[in-house]
Amino acid sequence: MGEIESYCNKELGPLPTKAPTLSKNVLDLFSLKGKVASVTGSSGGIGWAVAEAYAQAGADVAIWYNSHPADEKAEHLQKTYGVRSKAYKCNISDPKSVEETISQQEKDFGTIDVFVANAGIPWADGPVIDLENYDAWNKLINTDINGVFYCAHSIGKIFKKNGKGSLIITASLAGSVVTIPQQQTPYNTAKAACLHLAKSLAVEWAPFARVNTVSPGYFETEINGFADEDMREKWYQLTPLGRMGITEELVGGYLYFASNASTFTTGSDLIIDGGFTCP
């Protein structure tokens, strides 16, 4: 018995020994029919784009929101794509609220197969050395990394019980490189932590679930609303493709990690940034 197998048997349980039985048709591999997906931060931006893409692929979708109600969006998914969908209000920085929300979703949908930990907030307070207190730092850390962990902690129990599941964490190019010209140390720190959290969980959960990350670059979404035109021009200059992305260019990565096309993919980070991190 090898060292890794011995560790997994002792600490995690036996590793799977057989490959899954999969369709020979590539389009079937990417289908999410029969699956239930839960997407945090999905009342707008990347989260909404992912939620709609999953519904288009056939999944039932649980939508999360905090300050912007999303019941109409859940109704839109149901009417447009013929799937089940429901919106849930939750502050992901509150672990009790996260646990209760995920438990309710499991009751409402019967299970959860795919979970996207996407909710996050940007940093617009400049250099951390200028902070007069730690409130802004704590708010971002509690949302962008602690909130991700709270979600992972709760959904991991469901995945382990079911013996399957896919957790996808929205990281960022800011987790791999230090962003310029904006100074956002707390955001960079949180996203770097998300990357290592995912890799660590990928090993810990190997016997029953997969964990991967998507690292978007600069996209035309609300989270980048703080940037003025001068900052955007700098981003364009530093991005080999010379522009910001649109969400239609991003959702394919989330679909891959959610689907049976990626059953041998775990602990991976997919950077979709127009080449920003290449230099």
C-alpha cells in the first residue's frame, strides 16, 4: 500500500478505485440534467451568469442573495428553461445562516450536487496602512474567505453523505498576482487563501467530492464598478487581449467543473483573464 493510499484509508476513508461510467457523447458529458446546483452571490454579476448557464444546461438552481432580492430571477429560470429554481436570502459571513440556508435548500430540492462559492465583495479603501481601524479589513475577510469556508464546511457534509459532489470556488487573478494600479491587499489576500483552501479540500475530500477554482480576470460586472476610466485603461494595457471580458466568456469554465466532463479534475485552478497573468 502506497503512502498516499495509506493516509487516505486512515484519515479519509478508502479512495475510489474505479473510473465512473460516462457517456461517449461530449455534449452529454457537459449536460447538468438531473443535477441540483447552488450558487452564492447569484443575484447579479458572475454568479447570475453561472446560475443561468447551469439552468440552460438542465440543472435545478438555488440562487443566493443578501441585499438584492432575486425571486424574480429564480422565476425567470423556471419559466425560461423549465427547471426548478428558488431564491434564498443569506449573509454568508454568518456561519449559522449559511448552515440553515444550505439545509433548507437540501430539503427543498432533495439534494445538492454542485455548489459554487461565488459571493464576495471588492476592496475600495486603498492602502491598508492608511486604515484607521480594522472594520473594513474584517468585513472583506469575513465575506471573501470566511464565508467561503462556512459554505464549504456545510456543503461538504452533504457531499460526504452522498458520496459525490463538486465544489467550485470563485477565486481571482488577484490570488495569483498582485493587482495594479489599484491597491487591494485584503482582496488579494482573501483570494490567495481561496486558492489554497480549494487545493487543501481537494485532497481532504478526494474520496467523495471534487474541489476546483475559477480565477476570473477583469470582467464587465458590478464588482468592478469602483474603477474609473484611467484605471480601466491600465487594465487594458496589461491584458494581452486588450479589453475586459464578458460573462459569456467565463461560464464555460464553471460548467466544465460542474459537469461529468471533469470527473478526473480536482484541485485545479482555471484562470480566465485574457492573458493578464501571462507576463
